[in-house]
Amino acid sequence: MDAVIYTRSAQPNQRAHEEQREACERMAAEFGYEVTSEFQDFGRARPGLDQLLATVRDGKTSAVLVADLYRLGRTLDVFAQIMETLDEAGVALYVVGQRRVTLLPRPVLGIVRAIAEFEAERADGDITY
């Protein structure tokens, strides 16, 4: 089985990418995946994520591995869209420390989204997405 790794950092920090990749490689070995590609992004631009999703849509991977869930996106809408793409392609998502993550049923996503929006409105300070 093959898998791809996605890493992301807010700043150009190669060490952060290396640490994320190493954690994902350990998880790949644990679950018997061969890592075939790595995609990475720095800052707000997400060309690596776009390439990863194209790889998923083209059926060129069985799994996506990330170090943290928030590396994929910090809003529920973005995360739900990514999960729907993975689900439609039959591609598994694995998160270090959480194992396989699956798409929540649509009614549950709506409830989680409402809670997230409520919390964001009341959060102190600047939240970067």
C-alpha cells in the first residue's frame, strides 16, 4: 500500500517539515504503508495541498499522512471539503497520534461547525487560519 505525506508550517522552517515527515514516516511503517511522495507548504499559500488533492483525485495514493490535523486546514469548512475529497476517492487519512480519521456524518459536521463558529466569535486575540 502506498501513502503520501503532507507537511505545513506557517514560516519557512525546514526543521518543522523534517519533524513532521519523520513522525509520518514512523506511522507509515507502523501501518505498513510505503511513502511514495511528500507535499509541503509554507505560510498561507497551499500549492502543495492542491497537488496532494490532485494526486488523490487521480487515484495515485491509498492514504494521506499528516502530523497534526490542523496542518490540513484550520476551519471546519476547509477540513470537511478535504475529507469529502478523500472519502470520494476512497483514500484514508492518518494523523500521528490519532490513527485513521474518518468523515463525520453531515448532521454532526453541522453541529461541530456551529460550535467552532461560536468559539471563534468569542476567542480572545487574533486567530490565524
